[in-house]
Amino acid sequence: MEERVAYGKMAIFFDDWLTSAQLSSPVDSSQYRSGLFSLLAHISTIKADAAKDVAGNQNIEYLISRIRSSYGDSLYKFFGHPN
């Protein structure tokens, strides 16, 4: 499954339809990055609960890392490769 589809489904899980719609935008758009930022905020709110479980905390940290990486990739695509 493509990451942005998975991110959109996570937003729906959080009952955040606006974020889900933003994540359907082109990857290099500011709407997509805004959706990633909103999704990251949702994930961060559950991080405290995951701290009680080592495996859960590792999964949350990995997910946060992937979302941040996707945000960076979006910026890279927006600004292009500097030559």
C-alpha cells in the first residue's frame, strides 16, 4: 500500500476527514504537508500511552519517523533538486 493511502486511512481512523482530504492532495503540495503535520499531531497525542509498552513505543517512534521522512520528501519534490 502506498504511504499516502495508509496515512489517509489513519486520518479517517482518527475521524479527521479534513486531514484525510489533505493527504489526497499531490505529494508536493502544501495541503499534503499540512495533512502530514496534522497526522503527526494525532500520533503524538497517543505517544504517551505507548510509553507504557516498549513494543508499542517503538512502533509509534517508527511511525513518527516515517511521517517526518514523508514530509521531507514532499518538500524535496516541491523545491526540486538543487543543481
